[in-house]
Amino acid sequence: MFAGLVNQAKAAVSSLLLKYVARASVAIPFVVALGFALTAITLMLVERFGHVTAYWTMAGGLAAIGLIAAVAVSAKEHEEALEEQKAEAAHAEQAMSDATAQAITQAPLALLGTLFATPGGTTTALKAARIVGRHWPLALLLVMIGALFWPTEGDGATADSPEPAHKPNGSDPAETYH
């Protein structure tokens, strides 16, 4: 029973591992070339300034490159964290508006169910229906006013986003996997 699941997991892991090994095999010549370039720069500095000064210059230069890379990565991670927080907030807001719309649509049915469940509720409902029937133009006007305030899919923060709220396969656009 679990053999198929284990085989799928093994296949997924091996596929991922092979993909990264292929990327690493492409990067190896560039790393070696970078090593030779650093050696050549070091030798040029040794000839020009001497051993100690050349090594200190190379250490300082590489530390500066590392510092710049660390700042760039930190800024990118901070930006991704902010985007993730915004996406979570938008998702929570959408879920809240969906829950509100669902509650509004189910409220009349719940009230009717409660009305019919109470003693004497059926007669009360019939009296209310008779009153609404007698004053149907007013009831129709109230329904039209209610339709003006009815929540639609375009309301809220999702109206500004170019992506649809939900994709056809049911996946959430806020959940992207890289």
C-alpha cells in the first residue's frame, strides 16, 4: 500500500537531486575560472605592492564583495517577507469577505428555519407573507435597494489585482512555489 507512495517520493527526490547536480556541474567550470582569476589578480598585486599588502588587499576586496552580497540577499529576503505578509493579509481579507457574503446569503434561510421551528411560527410566516403580498411594491423596492448593497466578486482589494481570485484548478494565486 505504501510502496507506491515511497516510490513516488524516491522519484521526486532523485529528480530534484539530479536537477541540482546538473546545475552544479554547469557551475563548476565557472568556480574554477574564478579561482584562477583570483590567483592572477593576487599575483599582479604581489608584483606591484608585495606579498603582505597584496594578501590584505585581496582579503579586503573579497570581504567587501561578501558584504555587498549579504546586504543584497538580506534586502531581497526582507522584500519577499513583506510581499508574503501582504499576500497573507489579502488572503485573510478575501476569506473574511467570503465568509461575510456566505453569512449574508444564508441568513434569510436561517431566519425562516427558526421562524418555522418556533411554536406558532407557521401562522406568523403566513401573516408576514400576506403583509408582503399586500405591499409588494414596497417589498420590491426594498429588494432592489438590497441588491445595490449586495457584495460582488469585484468588491474589495481583489478588484485592483490583475489576477483572478481563484484559478480554474482551484489553486490559490497567493501560494506560489519556486
